[in-house]
Amino acid sequence: MLVDSHCHLDFPDFAEDLDGIVARARDAGLARMVTISTRIKRLQTLLAITDTYQDVFCSVGTHPHNAHEELDVTVDDIVGLSAHPKVVAIGEAGLDYFYDSAPRAAQAEGLRNHIAAARITGLPLVIHSRDADDDMIAILIEEMAAGAFPAVLHCFSSGRRLAEAGIALGLYVSFSGILTFKRSEELRAIAADLPADRLLVETDAPYLAPQAYRGKRNEPAYVVKTAETLAAARGTDLATIAAETTDNFFRLFAKVPRP
């Protein structure tokens, strides 16, 4: 049994094939999928998908690319929307200095708002961090000191220092298809050293298809390839990684019922 802890089933790439996407994921052994919010004001689209598929859940949040567009959404608004039974996480929110699609001050403000919502609800915060390690570490340390909150560093592709800082703060680290890329030796070395009880796997589909599918649309079923690579990096087998990452998922995403 595996879980795709982060995908985007509402994206146009899946519009004509959603039944097939979910069916192939089930055939691949996936018990649960979490489709992640990038705009709070489009939450109803995600909820419609979760209503259709019993094993699909969602988050509520604003991607850092869109942070400046939704600063009018308050912490109380996020908390209220998270009460829906199919909303199991907050985010994704964070810092992205690679694209800088939103002003950095807006990204930081949005991230802190989402942290506050995660702290209030106890739901895990899904953190997006790219080329922003120093600022992300500083914000996480400051905010965790103000009050603990559960969180995961999603689609981890940053440096060892952020991974270790996250672990020290009680966060989880999730690996995507990037882990399988030929040039990801350093990332695999980081994955090999992290505690087994803090690891998750994901696809971030439709993006970042594993090496075996490079250039193609990614989908939740392909999380198996990432799990296989994670197992190899850690010197263990797929069954062990599947059991560990699935247990970790249900511990962190505690609102999701086990099958």
C-alpha cells in the first residue's frame, strides 16, 4: 500500500482522464491521494473531485506563486474552510525565489497566515520551498517557537541544511520524482540519512514524472517509482518503504481515515 501525499488532480492536464488516473492509481496499490490546493478561491473545484472519489482528499491553501492574490483571505477563513471532512491539510504555502512570481513579502505573509491556520487546526501544513532555504529556516524556527504546528517539506529538492532543520523542528520530508533523476545523487544521499519515521513520497503530478517517464505527464500511479528509488537509496526494499511512508502519512495526515 502506498499514498500519493501531493498531486494536483484539478489541473487541466487531467480533465479528460480523471477516472483513468484514479483507476490506475488504485491498480498500482495507492490507498489514498491528496490533491493540493493552490488557490483558496478555487477550493470548490477540489471538493467536487473529492466528492467523486472516496479515496481522494484535499488541502486548502494558496501557492506562493499566487500569494499576492489571496492575502485578503484571513486565517479565520482558512480555518473555517478546513472544517470540511475532506479537507485534511493546509497549503501548499511557502517561498519560491526561483520564479519569484509573487513579491517575497507577500509570500512570507501568506506562509505565516497558513502556519497560524495549521497551528489552530492541528492539520499539517504543506510547505513549498524553492531557492529560499535561509529565509525558510528562519521563518520556521521563529514560528515554531511561537507555537508548534505539524508540517511537511513537500517535493524536497533543497539542501541538506533545510532537511536537517526541518527534522529538528519536527517536520516531515516528502520526495517526488526528482529523487529518481540521474543528476539527483546529492538528493538521494540526503534521503538516505533522514529518519525513517519522517519520510513521505509524492508525485506533484502532473509535474516531475520519474526518470522512467521523463517528458510525459506525471500521475499518482508513478509514485511507485519514487518509492523504489527511495528504497534503493536507503538500502532497503519497496515493501519496507511502502509500509514506512504510508504509516508516516497517516500519522501526519491524521484526519485521513485508514482504509
